[in-house]
Amino acid sequence: MSAKFTSRSVLQAFKRHVSARANTARQESTDAAGLQGLQVSKLPNGVTVASLDSTTSPVARVVLVANVGPRFEESDQLGITHCLRVSVDQANKSKTAFELTRHLTQIGANLSCTATRENLMYSLDCLKDNLDIGVSCLVSAATQQAFKPWEIQDCQQRIVFEAAVVEQQPEARLTEMLHQVAYRDTLGRSLYAPSHMFGKYSSEMLMEYVNKNFTAERMAVIGLGIGHKQLTRYLKTMSVPGSGSNTAKAAKYSGGEVRHEIGGDTAYAAIVTEGLGSQNKDAVALSVLQCVMGCGPTIKWSNGSAASKIIQAAGQATDQPFATSCINTTYSDSGLFGFYAVAQASQMGQVLKAVLSEFGSVTKNGVADQDVQKAKMQVKACAAMMSENGSNVIQNIAQQLLSEGTVQSQEEFFRLVDSVSKQDVVNVAKKVINGKPSMAAIGNLSTTPHLDELM
């Protein structure tokens, strides 16, 4: 049993948005034709349940998703979802930590908890013959937390360790810094606890957060490889910790600049403007625009210059190693669009200016028809390939159910992509790229220009 943690790179964020609209999946081999057979219902307590029993694998996956991620933390609760995530294996109201571990070990199951800025996801992988025991462990861990003081104290050591690991990863820190400067609060909340909160999480603080946010309308249970009647039967006694409704504060984009000098030979930088939320009608056109600009190499070990405008532009500005890719991070009510770059410290200024010039060219000169058609094919291919992973499928179904109340098929998404015109791409480019910028930079920033020197 483990408490996994994710830092979700900006490139993965693009994949999340595209695949969130493409719900064909296999859990190590599901129905490739779409979500045929997906069943959705509500439990008497109001929790949404969805299932897709189309896998021939002997393993089933059940995930409880709660819309309670870091964006809902108050200023005196920073990092509390990090604490919740690492406490998944602790005692709860129906099982001790030993009982929970023993039950999962005896049936060969794996229980984990991962986080995005909007959701916590409690995941169970289990042989189908043992789902009754496995789902019982999942539900108790996710909805019957006890938060015993001595166990909370133990888990805080894991928080310090994970924060120390992230501190050594410039890419992960860049992502956190970028969100912080772009949003300040809500979506600017970090996936990781800040150092000034180490050792300060209490049972009362955790229980207050759970009771306020773990409400029925913000929770969904999704199963792959399990029948709907069977899943709802296992969940019939499930209780919900919170009650009533808690309206989320809307994400407010602010913009600005943040820099962190850590020395070394390289620099990492990202420049974005406010993108679009997943429900925005222009979100698909923005995904096409991202592929027009370039999402990194599409051929293994290549530099990607043949398929990326911004890689071509950066390559003409420096003869030193570099990497750059377009960013399109999408959330329920907002997003970030722009690019990130990694380069030799002495070359970062030239790389940033070249890539920014390429973005400006799109707003002034438009895009070619052949680039739009190629980008549309890339969007569809990425959606289809990402939907072959069971974890992505479950996350995407949950995201749509919690934010939109419906699940869109892959065929519907493909039709939306096909309907995007060259003018749609140009219009969304002017709308988004000309917005207020945000910049984050980390590494050796001795020659990295400030935002006002670039714009």
C-alpha cells in the first residue's frame, strides 16, 4: 500500500485536458470503441457512481474521487491536502492501520492516493474475486478517517520528506511557482505543504477540512472491470463525512513574475497567459493551437523541430542544447496557456525572445491551413492514445461527472475537433496570447530577462 504523489508536468497537463474529453479506455485492455456500456447512477446519499465492465483483465480498479484538492485550502490550512494524501494508510473509524494493511496484503490489492489541484483520488487495484474486501478498505480509508494524533505526527515526517524531494526537482518547482504567481490563491495553492506548516497539522484541523469539503455532490466513485449492480451493492452502506453544500471560490487569474536563483549551469522558465476552462466552448480550438505551436518531439530521440514551430524558432536562436514545449493546462474554470523552456543559462534570454516572437507571429499573421489540419490530427491521436490507460480514463470520467454532470464520448470529441476551423484557431490565439502574462523562472538566472524586458 502506498501514498503516491504527483507533480504533474505542464506537458502532462495538456494530455489531461485532451484526454478528459476522450473517454475510450482500457484498464490494461478495455473497449477501444468508446465508453459503450458506461453506466451512471446516484446512491441514496447523493454520491455519483459510474462503472464500465468491459475489460477481460482479472484485475478491477475502483477510484473514489473527491473534489477537495488544494484549491479549496484556506490560508491557515496550506498543505492540508498533502497531509490527507499521505495519511491514506492510517487507522480509520472501522479499521486499525494494521487491519487495513493486513486485509489489503491478504487479497493482493493496492491502495493509493494521488492529488491534482482540484481533486483527491483514492485508488484501489484488486483481483475481481476479492472486490468486496477491497472496496470496503477503499471506502473506509477515504470516508471514515479517524486522524489519531500519534498517527498524524508520524505522517508529518513523510510530508517533510516529500517536500525535500520536490525541492531538488526544478521542473516541479517551476510548475508550483507558475501557478502561485498566476493565481495567488485557489489554483495557486501548492500540491505540497510549505515549510512553515511542518508539524502543525492536527486531528481537529484535518477533520474540519473533511467535514466541510467531503460532501456528496463533490464525490464520485468510478469502477473499471466491475458490473454496476455489483459496485453499487458494495457502496450501499457508504457514508459521506460532510453535509450540505460548499461553493468553491472561483479561480481569479492575477499574473506577475516570480524568480528563484539556485545556481547551476541551466535555467528553467515558463511564460503564460490565462487559458480557458474545460467547459469553455473554445477549449478544443485552444488544444489545436497548442499542437500548432508544438508540444515537443513526436519521434523518439528526435529534437522535434520538424513538428514544432517554437522548437524551430528556439533552434535558430541557439546552438546549445535546449527544450521547449507549449503549455495548455486546463481546470474546471480557468487555465494557463503559453510555453516553458529549459536552456543553458547563457542562452535562456535568446531562447525566450525567439519563442515569444513565434507566439506573436501567430496573432499577427495567422496560421496555415496545413498546420491546422496537422494539429487536429495530433489532438485526436493524443486523445486516443491517452485513453488507452485505465488511470486516465477513470480520472477523466470523474472530472466530467463532477464539473459537468455528463460524460462525453470519444466520437463526440473527435467531431468537435473536426469542426475547428482555421479562423477559430486564429481567434482563440488573439484572445488568449494577448492576455496578461505570468512568468516563473528558476536555476541560474544571471542572463534570464525579467518579464518587463521581454514583453
